[in-house]
Amino acid sequence: MLEQLQARFPDLRFVASSRFCWSPQTHEIGYDQARHDQTADWSLLHETGHALLNHTQYLADFELLRLEMAAWAKARELAVDFGVTIDENHIQDCLDTYRDWLYKRSICPHCSTRALQQNDYAHYRCFNCHTVWGVTPSRFCRAYRATKNLKQHPTTPTAVFSLKKSPSEDGDF
Ligand SMILES: [Zn+2]
Ligand SMILES: [Zn+2]
């Protein structure tokens, strides 16, 4: 699949990485060398979708989900061209990891009310108890869980009134 994609899109840069990822900063598609199963091909098509749609930095959390859906729509198109069928359940599982993650970011750590992201995109504020908490930037590189039962650990909100980032959330997008 990698060779086919590279031949079809010679301008795209594919680099070996520890995971499948699209980096808008470097315009590189990272791929996990260790994975050779069917879902690896699907992930590669998905990241290529981000690249072809030229997805760049986004600000609001809801924007991330919209771009993820667009990348999968592009991956479906590419899959047809390459004679591959992407399991729709896999796509929904992947999108669910984003939905779960975004949802958990928005839950007030104090009173569990769902809150709104603030205009600085770095904080959420609870309208119920007025707690404010910082969130790290959302990103294109959520881990893709293999099955629905493998629960991903949500990003716990960073300290209240703090912009401190956890190391795992720093780095490339
Ligand atoms: Zn994606
Ligand atoms: Zn609250």
C-alpha cells in the first residue's frame, strides 16, 4: 500500500514512525513500520486523506472531529481506487476515540457538568461552578484502538487554572 500511494502521490512524504500520524507542520505522513495488518493500510489511507486535504492546524476541539471525518471520507475514495474496502465499523471506532476524548476534556473536573471551550481554545469553563481548566491542544494523532473494548485513557485535565502540558501531549500534531 505504501509503495502504491507513493507512486500515485510522488509529492507526499512518508516517514517511518512509531505510529500513524499526519503532521501539518512538517507535511509528513508517519507510518508505523511494525504494523502490517489490514487496519495499517486503512490508517495509511486515512493519514494520506489528511495530507491530500491539506489539513492544517485547527483551534477548536469540534473542528478536529470534522477534519477526522473528512479524512476518512477521503480514505474511502482512495480505498476504492486501490481496490481496498475499509470496514465502516473501524472508521466509527476511530471516530469514537476522538468523540470520547473530546467529551472527557469538556467535563468539569469539579462538578462533572459538560462545559464549553473558551475562545482562547486552551481552557474550558464550567458555567455551573465556574471552574476553569486548561487543555492541551487537540491533535490529529489519537491512538487508534483496535477494538471498542480497549479503553483509551482520556487526557485528564491539566491542573485547574494552569496551562501546564503533560509531556505525552507535547510535540508533533
Ligand atoms: Zn486522523
Ligand atoms: Zn463545574
